[in-house]
Amino acid sequence: MKKYVSLLIFLFIAIYASAADLGVTAYVNRTTVGINDNIKYTIEISGSDADKIGTPNLPKLNGFNNQGVSTSSSSSYTMVNGSFESSVTKKYQYSLRAKRVGKITIPSITIKYKKKFYKTKAINMNVIQGSNEPAPSQGKKNNSPKSSSGKLSDNMFIDIDISDRSPYQNETVDVTYTLYSKYDVTSLSFNEEPSFIGFWKEDVFTPKRMNVQRTTRNGEIFNSMKLKTYAIFPTQSGNISVDPLKVDVDIRTESRNIWSFGNTKKYSIASNKINFNVKELPAGAPTNFTNAVGRFHLNSSISETNLKVGDSFTYTLEISGRGNISNIDIATLPEINHLRFLDPETSTEINSTKVNGKKVIRYLVVAQEPGNFTIPSLSFIYFNPDKGQYITLRSDKYTLDVMEGDNIYIPGTTSQASIHLEGSDIGFIIEDREMKSFVPWFDSILYWLIIFLIFISLPITSMLMKRQTQIAGDLNYQRQKRANRVLKKYLKLASKYHKSGNPDFYSAAQSGLENYLTDKLKIARGSRKDQIITQATHLGYPDELVDRINFMFNRCNEARFMPGGFSQENIQTDFTGLRNIVADLAKTRIKGK
Amino acid sequence: MKYFLIIISLLILVSPLFAENTDMITQTLDNAITAYHNKDYDTALSSFLYLENNNIVNADLYYNIANCHFRQSQIGKAIIYYKKALKVDPAHTAANSNLKFILTLTKDKIDSDNNGAMSQFLLRIYHSFDLNKSALFTAILFLILILLLIVLQSVFQHRDKSLPVFLIFLVLILLVISTTVSYLKYQNFHSAQDAVITSQTAIGFSGPGTEYTRVFTIHEGMICYIEETNENWLLIKLPNGIGGWIESDQLEIVRIM
């Protein structure tokens, strides 16, 4: 062992202690102590509930004397995504003294809280004769490379984590480079990356910024930073060596006085070489083997099994797992009649945190004709390095039921051409011998005339109707108009009687004259003869005519009161007289209208 | 009675304009159809054209002329006459189907506007009757309107007028629609905007003259719309919206008489 050992040992600090969880760690200030030296054994409890736990009971320690405990606590408050978190760190520092020389172990300590057990790690101590206590001046400068112990390679190095040093060909090997440093690394740059000759390489992790974490390694605390993670697949068998990874780091040195923040110093660090012994794949590979090595699962799915013609569905094959996902091939689907498989869409996903992923092959399929179809089971063969044997996976078999549909499947071509007509021709000529010329009616006068007539019929009818109502309202006018009609009627009757020599001629003649005159002269029906005569004179009938009318009335009266007193000749004379009267009446215009 | 007499006398007055020498027409048609049967398309065409030059406007005649042109592989001219036939009778099924067929033979693919279902439906109705039917319909509607007004004036003078007023509005709306449709059809009938390329190829320029830059090259049978005239250069617009100047002897206008 070295003379100087690390001064502080942190086993584990839970940085992201959640509210309920506790972080419990135990560490000592030195692992190599003198028999008379005090050992500071610290139990650190962190988390929001750290306050609620009492002083842990230290079990009986073989080889150590417990000389007392001191307690300190610190709280920190952080805002994470807008929520407030408090974290309390409580330290119980026990002062121990070794009883004997040799290797003594401080056992693991268990703390129970809320039905959960938290265990610390056991610490191996090396107790030597004499004192190993560092000089006080040195003890405080533990961060400076100058004052710190010995060789740089002990305090800062690149560790390589390799999943398998003797892999099979094409097997996935994870290689992770991690920088460990006891110093404060401020910046880092890659100087040389390994070329991995003889491998097919995929970058899985590359840091985007400085991300230094505190970790313990072999009981000592380091600043660590993950540098690179590669997934490599050996492409050939045999012994292959990989060149080292080289990085340049800047380290902050201790400030000399309170006025300066200290300087940075540049160091170049290289990792070790890696030697691989790549094994060949065992003989007896199946014929369909396509160099897939790893641990895989095969899933298949289909979006629809009951379809109509023209419908489409997706058929998906998914290979997931750990291995050389990106360069594996899956057997392509065979052609199935009346099902049209469009070019598959393949996507590969590689998970960055763990080196696994999946490959998805998605077929879009169009059903072209009705019927029952079977999508056969596809096989995928890979070599499992754990078992050391070839394994065949089979996808599910699917049965499709395609029914007649409304959609007609039109075979897709790259450019759509116009429908080509064949054997089609124009229609034959029309053999109508009567070809009447088409004249737009809007161009003909007749049309507009009819429209005009229709239009003016409105004012005409309205005028006519107005007149009608006027007439209906005027009774006298009606009577005057009627008078002629009445006279005509009686005259006709009279003429008939006259022809047959009937003396009723006189009564007919009288009624006719009376009715006509009352209407014409606008006096009440059934007025006396004298009234009629007076009115006739008054309204300007000529005296001579009035006399004749008077005479006629008298004759009629005589005839009525002396039936049979009139001969055929008398009737003849009087008929002539009546006709003259009527003719004269028609000619005469009355005044006073 | 008086009005009837006037109408009849006017009819008699106007009728000689419509009357054609029917004997001559029948004779010419006979010749033309016989010639067509004998595949003597030249004779048939000249006979049909003779009738057209005698001011006969008839969809069937235009259709027959178009067929003769087609038989002589004059696609552009055939399209013009099918369009003429459809101008006279938009519902002429034979002309419609022949035009559709012949348009597949043109060199330039003419994209027909894909209107919505509603406008397609309305367009089909619009094209299902000719100008005179719409004129007749307008006249009838006008007559109904006037009759309704008369009835409103007389019978409903002292009664509830809501029913006749409603009917009048209805008829009025229909009348406005039918008048608009008639007007549009009349415009279309007399329009001289549609044209068809009759030369083998025609070049469209950006201005009226060959010194301007070329815009497009179109071929026989392309349908276009005339937007402007400048001496013997025409600004045409293609169905896809591209415009250009073309020499007037490379196209023919779809025009009746």
C-alpha cells in the first residue's frame, strides 16, 4: 500500500434523493491508519426526512473503540421544475481507535426507516504500527495534484468497461470509456478516438457537455465522467487490438492566495489498449442465417383481417432486442396474388442508454380482389451467443377475408394516362329531313309583343273593373239602359198581338210605353199617366210627341175598358202610331242628365 | 277579340321570315345524307354548309357538319361545330358525347374544371334546356304573375291577401331566376368569345406580335376564350388560366351566323 492514502472516502452520496427515499452512506477519512490514530467514521443520511431519524446505533465493532459521536446537519433547498424541494443531510461522525494491527473491517450498518432498510457498505481498514496521520499542512490541500499523493496515473485515469473480451463474430460488444479524476476537471477535449479496425462500430453515447459526477471506486471518491460508449460488432475472427482513446483535460489548481481563483493545467491522458479474442461462429448455420447475432424477439401484427376490395391494411414485423439490429435482414414476403404489397417502410431504433433497439418493417397492402388469403409465417434465424446456438423465430400466420367492396382497385402506375378509347367512334349523322331553323324568341317581335300584351292586360283589366264597379253603383243609368230592352220586349209582344188582331195589343203597348218612360224619365215605376206626361214635357220631349203619347195612353185605356170595341183596322192604325212613337222616342234626347 | 285579331295578323306578318323553302332544304339534305352514306364527305359537307349559309340555324345541322369535318380529320373544325350545336341545343346528347370523345383525341389535354357536386348539378340543369324553353318559361311565369295580380285586385279585394301575396312573391322570385337564366343563355347564344384552334400548332406570345416572347404552344382542337382583339392578333385565355396572344387565322370563333 502506498504511504499516502486518500484522505476522504465517500461511499455514496445520493444526489437526487427523493422526498421519501433516504440516502445512507458511511465512509472513513482514511483506510490506512496507525494504531494510535483517530479514525473518523462518518454515517451520512440525506433526504427530506433525514431529520426524523435518530442517531444510528453503532453495532459492536470488533477491533475498534468507539470514543464518541458528533452530529452536524446541513439543509439545501432546490427549485426543480417549479416545485420546491428541501433536502437535509445529517452527518454522524464517530471517533474510532483501532485496538490492534492488521486488516479490520468496519461492518455494514443498517438503518430502518418507514419499513425500509438502508444499508451502508462495509469498509476494510488497514491498521499499521505507528502513526499514519498526515501532516496538518498537507491534509487541507487534498485537491491539488501537487500536494496530493504520488503518480498522476493513480489520481486520474480512463477506465474501460467492456462487456465481453472474447465475443463471437457479429456479437454486440459495449465499450464504455470513463474518466476518473481526483482533481477538478474544468474542460475536456478528445484528442484521438479509437478507430476499431476489424469492427463495425456505432456511437451510442457521446457527452454533449461536461457532466462530472462524484463516484466511488474501490472505496475512494473520484470525479468521474463518462466519455464514450460504443457498440462494436467484430467483423472478423481472431485477435484484434483496439487503439487507446486519448483526451486532453484541464485541471484547476489550488489558488495560492485569496485574491486569485487558481490556474488551470492541461494534461493528456490515454486509455489502455484493448485486446479482443473474437471467436468464429460455430459451424452448422442454417441456410437462411443472415449474420444476426444477439438476443432477439420477433413480433408481427396486422391492422385488419376483414377487408373489402380496395381497402388497405398494414402488416408489421418487429425485431427487437440486443444485437446487430441495424444490419440484419428479414426474409421478404413472397408475392401473393391479388394482394399488392407496397414497398415496405423500415425503421431502426437504437436505444442510446442501453445498447438495444428494434427494427420495424411495415408493409402497406392493398386488397385487389375478394377471397381468402394467407400471409405466411416468416422465419428469422439468429445466433444466440449466450446459448451458443442458432435459434429460429417464426412470425404469426394471418388469414385475410376480403369481400366485395364499393371501391374498385385501379392498378397504380407512375403517371396517370388518359383513358384510351379503342373501337369507339363518333355517333352517326342525324338524318332528319326537316331542319327547322332555330330562332331565339328573344330576337322575335312576336315574343316581345306577347309579353307586352300580357303586361298591358293588367292596367286594362283594372280599368275595366273600375268601370264595372261604377256601373254597379249607378242604378238610374242601369234603368235607362234597361228601358230600351223593356220597350223592345213589349213592342215585340204588341206586334204579335197586332198580327193576330188580338185586343191584348193595347195592354202590351201600354205596359211597354209606361215601363220605358218611367225608366227613361227616372221616375218611380207605376207612376200615374199624368205624372209621366208632365215629366216628359218637363224634360223637353217635343209637345207633338207628348200629345201622341197621351193619345196612345188614352186609346189603350179605352181599349181596356171597352173590350171588343176595336176593329182590326183600329189596331192596325194604333200599331203604326206606336211604332212612330217608339221611333221618335229613340231619336229624342232628353235633357237634365 | 280585338287583341286576338292583332296577334294573328302580326303572326301572319312575321311568319314569312321563318318560312324557308322547305323543298330546297329537303332536297339538299337528301343529297348530303346520301353522300355521307357513300363516304363522300366532301360533297356532304358542302351540301350541309350550303344550308348553313342559307341562314338555317339548327343543332342537328351543325352536328352533321361536325361529323363531316371529323371524318376528314379536321378536329378543330369539328369541335367548333359540336360547340355550335350545343349552343343551339345544350341538351343535344349526340353532340355532347361526340365532343367528349373528340376531345380525347386532341394533343393537349384539356382539364375540365372539377366543380363541386352542387354546382355540377346546377350546371346540368342549366344545360338541360335551350334558350327558347327558358324564354317560354319566362313568359309563362310573367303571365301567371299578371294573372295573380289581377286576381288579387278583383277577387281578393276585400279578403285576406296573404295567400296571393305569397304566391306572387314566389312567382316573382322564379321570374327573376328564369329571366337571369334566359339572359345568360341569350348572351351565350350571341357571344363570340369561345374559339378553337384550327391550325396544327399555334404559338402564344406575350404580346400582339412575333417579336414578343413565347408563352405556350398549343395544338389543334384546343378550346380557348377570346379576351381582347388587336388587329389580327387575339388575346386568348386557356382553360387552365394561361393567357397569350395568337394570330387570328390560327383559330376559329364559335359563333352562330
